[in-house]
Amino acid sequence: MKSCPSYGFLLVLLTLAASAQVSAAQVSPEVKDTADRLAGSVYTGPSMTTLRELSDGFGGRLSGSPAYNRAAEWAAARFRSYGIQNVRLEPFTMPSGWQRGTAHGEMLAPTARPLHVESLGWAPSTPAGGVKGEVILIDDVSADSIKSKADKLKGKIVILDTEKIFAEGWVKVLAAVMAAPRNLKDVGAVAMIFPDSAKNNVINATSLDWGGSMSALPGAELGMEDSALIRRLMDEGSVSIQFELSNKTSGQMQVNDVVAEIRGRELPDEWILIGAHLDSWDFGTGAEDNGTGSASVLEVARAVAALGKAPRRSIRFALWGGEEEGLLGSYAYVQAHLNEIGKCVAVLNTDNGSGHPKGWKVEGRKDLKEAMQPISDSLLKDIGGGGLSMEVTYDTDHGPFMLQGVPALDLWVDMKPYVELHHKSSDTYDKVDPVDFKAGSAIVVATAWVIAEDPKPIAGHIDHAAVAEIIKKDGLDQLLKEVGQWKP
Ligand SMILES: [Zn+2]
């Protein structure tokens, strides 16, 4: 989702302090020595080669696609090649399979010209020959508003005024946007258009659904300049367009998460989890989003396995599917492991690309920030990664763990390079800066080792009410309730 889905649009800034007990992790010289060695190992290790094999070798990895399935098998084999015995594919169910086919569009009147269109993710194909019609603009996607305009919308191609619709942010309006295709279909609209916001008519892959269900109505993304032209021409009179989408769809399907574990030597039932999503959108090759996160998880696993010394508590490594459709793989994993989630000491997630690392987001928990401070000061500060951000996000796979009160860390990096290219055809291997990428992996492995070694958990689990406090700002709790991932 920002990642995501990647749901970068679910960024919520909070400064709430959670009230769990603080237990600052002290870093002993012996633990620091091992963490230093692990950090060095990932700097000189093969993570760029791993990333290249993943991104160039498999290409875009849409959840459940043949490329995704091959990449999951490859990743499992890669974990085993590091000497890790306990490697599993853990399936979860997505409501629909979807793969992109072809898309063509053109303006018919007042002038004839080609349009830059692509299908929205999880949108159905148009009827053969495409859809054709006059374009109508709407700036309110609420069910009542659509119903009240039924006469005007019938037989039309509906273009969304995204600037107005999303003026107050995605969180508040997402439920209405998700319901819009069904409501538009019910009043007889033939298709919808989602204008993109990137310059040069570049399209960002996205879908309007959370959950990976098929949309009720064919929907196309349209380049920014094309959209702006149509809007200007609509000021003068009627505009007609046509477009044809051909996508491959299937019913319910199983998608595999890839999970590996190095058992702990003293507290094997307690575990930390280092995760990243393996799936990607399909225009590029998912190098930044989230090949870097995936390669980082693999590289950290390699380095820890190569130590020849098991950590005090178990370390799990997870590569998730279904992130871009709503954190589906990580959410399913948490639900399937609720009986042992109380033993999950921390989750470390990476999904922000290879921008220069700044440190960790502690997802609104003051107690976790205080507990992390000694690790940041003694291990991360000197490489410029000692920052601890209180920002709360539900845009990637730490989210489902955070909802269970698990201490959750999301790698905090400079997002500029990532935001420019994720979900676009430019998200390719050549964009990844090896030094910043490896610095991020070094932060992950050093932090993970200290947390796995500390005799005491880094921080406690917080209860449901404390989680509710953290996520209630800006209606994030309401949204998560609507998509079925939070029960108040
Ligand atoms: Zn991502």
C-alpha cells in the first residue's frame, strides 16, 4: 500500500504517549560487538545482488500472479540456502485474482486524440469494443450524492474530481470511494475515470478497493495532463471519450506469505519478527517498493544465520503478500497466530525504499521511544540513523501487529526518492542507492539483534484501549473498522 497500500495516504501524525511500562534496552559490550559484526556483514554482503535477482529476475510481483508465486518459492529457497531449516509458505485467501491486460483510450469529441490510460487495479474489463460516452465530473462520491444525480450520471463516463474528494485526506473518504463503483453502476454510469496526479501523464498503479475484491465498474486511471485537458474542454462544452480495458481475473485465490525462523537459544517461544512485503505493483519491477525491504529481510537472515550463534529469543523473517491490496498477508498472519501473539516481543518492518535512513518510527509509543533510545544512541546515531519518530502510520505491514499492542518499529528513511517512483514504471533496480540501502539494513540487523538478545522485552504490549487512543486521530480507527481490520 505506500507503500503502500502502499497506503501512504493513511499517514497519521500523532504525539500520543502510550502508557505501557518502560524498560530501556541497555546494550552490553558483548551484544554491541555482535551487532557491529552483523552490521558490517550486511554492508559487504550480497544484498544488491539479491535485490537484482528479485526485481530484474521476477519483475512486478502482483499478489497471486505467476511472478509473485515464483518469487515466493525463490525466497523460501534463499532462506534455506542460508542454513535456516524452519521455512514455510503460509497461505491466506484473497477474494479475487487480477492481472493487468491491455488498455487503450481516446478522446472522441470535441477533438480526436489518444489518451494515456491504464486500468485501475482490480477493475473488470470493459465489454469488447470498450465503453464510450460523454464525460461527467463529480466532486462528491457519497451514496446520497450519487443517488441524487442519477439522471445526469446514467450512460455517462464519470470522472472523479480527486482534488475536492480527497481534500480532507484519504482516511475520511476512503469508505465512500470504495463504494463508489457499485453506487455509480446502480444509477447506470458506464465507467469511471480516476485522474492521476503525476506529471508527464505518468500513471501510478493503484486500486480503489481495500481488500482485493473486484470493482463493480470498469475504471481507468488517466494521465494528469490528459485529465486537465478534459476538465478545461468541459468548461466549453461536451467531451466524449472511449476506452477499452482487458484484464485477466479469477475468483478467490490463495497467496503465500514466506516465513522463516531461527529458533532462540534461551527463550525460543518468544519471538521478534522482521518483515517486508514481497508483492509489488506491476508497472515497474518493485525494486524500491518493496524489493529493497524484501532483500533487506533476506540479507539480515543471511547475516544472523552466518553468525553461528542463535539469538536469545527466536527471530522470524516474513515476506508478505497482499500488502498493496490492504496489508492482507500480514493481517492474515496475525489472525492465524493470535494464540502466540502475546509472545511477539517486537516487529521491525521495512517498506520505505532506499532513501537515506533516519532511524525508526515508534508508532506513537513514548515508552517504546524511551526504550529504544540507548540502542539508537550506541549503535545507530553514528551512521545518521539515530532518529526516533512518534509518527503513527498504518500504511504498511507493521500495522496489523500494532493493532494487537505489539511494539512496532517501521524503518524511517528519507522518502523523497521513493515517493517519486513507487508504483510507477520507473521503480527499477537502477534507482536504488546501495550505500543508503545497506545502511538501512545495518540499522535493521543491529536493532533486531539487541532486541532479540535483551533478557527483558524491549517494551510491553499495550491493551486495546491504548491502541484505540493511538489510532483514533483523524478517523483511522473508523476506517480500519470499515475495512474489517479493527474492532473497537
Ligand atoms: Zn510498499
